[in-house]
Amino acid sequence: MPQTYPGIGTGTLLVFILAIGYYITPALLSDPNDQMVSYYIAYFTNVTMGHGVRARRVAARCTAAALRGL
């Protein structure tokens, strides 16, 4: 198992670098009037889908279920 740690770290770093290249760089280099696809993906994921509200509801339900079990 200890021999897999460098591979896991390298894979994580590789995915992170690719994500930076495909998301951050076009967002920094694009014109505000000409948005890239990555902007729209981030916008619709964060704003319109409301994951924060769902996450709070799930956390509240999990907390309530845990307190009932005590």
C-alpha cells in the first residue's frame, strides 16, 4: 500500500494541472463579452442548480437522523 502513494499523488496533480489548463486559463484570457464554455458550466453548476441549498438540506436531515438515533 505505501508504494501506491506516489502514484496517487502524481495522478491527482496531473488531473489538477489539466483542470487548471482547461478551466482557469480560458477564463483569464477570454473577453468578458465572449465567454468560454467553462464559464457557462461553472455558472449553471453553482448558480442555477442550487447545490448549496441541497447540501444544507441533506446536512440538516443527516443531523436530525443522527440525533434521533441517540
